[in-house]
Amino acid sequence: MKARTVSLRTTLVTGALLFVLWATSWSVSYVSLGPWSLAVALGIAALKAALVALFFMELVLEGAAFNFAIAAAVTLIAILIALMVGDVVTRAAPPLLPPRATHPLAQGAS
Amino acid sequence: MRDLALPAGHFEDLAQQRHAAKLGIGVFLASEALLFAGLFALFAAYQTEYPDAFHEGVLHNTKVLGSVNTGILLLSSTLVALSVHAARLARRRNAAVLLALTIALGLTFLTIKLVEYGTHFREGIFPGGAGSFFTDHADAGLPLFWTLYYVVTGLHAVHVTVGLTVLGFMLAGVLRGSIAPPVTYKLEIGALYWHLVDVIWIFVWPLFYLA
């Protein structure tokens, strides 16, 4: 049995691309992009992570079982972060209770 | 020595053994990613709540050291991938040298990390909002940023240490000849763990040092 492998050339090109992206991300961090700087930095990070996963971890050649485990983790992480940020962003300041002074039931409450 | 071409007794052949090993490390890496995901989610929530304090924290961080460390991990990941290539071609010496270089880079990463911690400690920045830095800078978000910084980078450093231990065993296996074709998948598995350590840092870097 001979398992297929990523070629040496692909590995070297991936390594080189990682360094190009690293230099890009570091340089761009000195440019003021306001709220976009985090998005750009994370976008480049996602690209680098994808390169490492696909060609160093050889996900391009791996069977469905291994890739399913990794894909499940990525999906769960996306759900976790989306819901958590969604929660923080949509929290309204005083929740359902009306202001005490104007509410008849609140008069006698301590 | 046991014939490397023979699978362990409970496997039908080497392909099945390799498949089981790969699936096992896949599930383990997924659980490791979820462990860090909890911390990243916490970062996302606090960053949304205290954007100014987190921006100030990033500006105050040791950007050059953190960025150099990123380059070191990227290079080490590339070298360990090349080591897998060499091992598959039965180039034992090349595989061993590349692994040794990877380990050296990992140790350099940890050394730089310690220098960073030393810099922060001297500035009076300690976990949990302790230290003189936080009496001078009263923003409520700053202790959260720096505590998360210590927890995330500390947990990552633990993983680097474990990864270095694993790579040490891999190096010994390559030198002894127990990791050689047709069972180089053992080295692949060690390398996969090291790549995960790299991927986690790829996200730690922009969050705590860049943006």
C-alpha cells in the first residue's frame, strides 16, 4: 500500500506563501485601518491556517473520517463564537423591568 | 527488532492501522481546538464589550517579539513537514536533522515567550489585574485583556512544551529506525500535533499583538 502524499514542491511553496502572508500581516498592522484592522488580520490568519491544514496536515489527501473530525471542530467553533458575540452585541441595557418610580407595583417594594 | 511491515495484532493490515491512528489524532486535535475555542470566544465577547481597552492592550504588547515568534513557528511547521517528506523517502539523516532543527526552533519560541513575560512583569502587569500597571491604568477592560493574554499564551506554551516532548520521541524513533517506511505515519501524527500548535498561534498573534 502506498498512500498518496503532498509533493515536496507543494510543501515548499506552502512554506513560502506562509512567510509572504506573515510579512503582509505584520506590515499591514502598522497601517491604521480602524475597525477593519482586526478583520484583515484575522482574514490573513484564516488563510494561513487553511494553508497549514490543507497542505502540511495534508487534509487535501486525507480520508473523509479525519476531515470530518476537523470540519466538525471548525463548525462548532464558528457557532460558539457567533452566538457568544451575538449575545454580547444584542444585550439591551435595562431589561424588561420598568423604571421603579413610574411603576405602581414597585411602590411598596424595598 | 519487530518487523515494521507487520501491523499490530488487532489490525488486519498497516493501511487499517494507519487509518485508525489518523482518525484518533484527528478527534484529539479537534478536541484541542475546541479547548482553545472557549478562550477565543471569551476574547471575542470581551473585545466586543471593551474595544478601547483591548486596543490599548494590543498597542502595549511586545509586538516585535510576538511577530518574530510567529515566524519561528511558521518555519518550524515547514521544517517538520519537510522532515515527514524525508522520512517517507527513507532519508533518515535528513529527517533527523530537520526534526532537531524544529525542536531548536520550538525552544527558541519558548525562550522568547519567557523574555516577553519578563518584560510584562517588570511593567507591573500580572494575571488577574494584579500589579502597579493597573493602578495607573484604571480601565476595567485592561485586566481582562492581560489575564486572557496570560491564560491563552500560557496554555499555548504548555502545548508547545508537550509538542517538543513528542518531537523528541519522534527524533529518537527516527534515529533508532523504528520510524521509517512503511510506518512513517507515526511521524506524521507527531507532526500533526505540532501543526495544530502552529495553527493556534496563527490566531493568537493577530488577536493579542496586531489588531
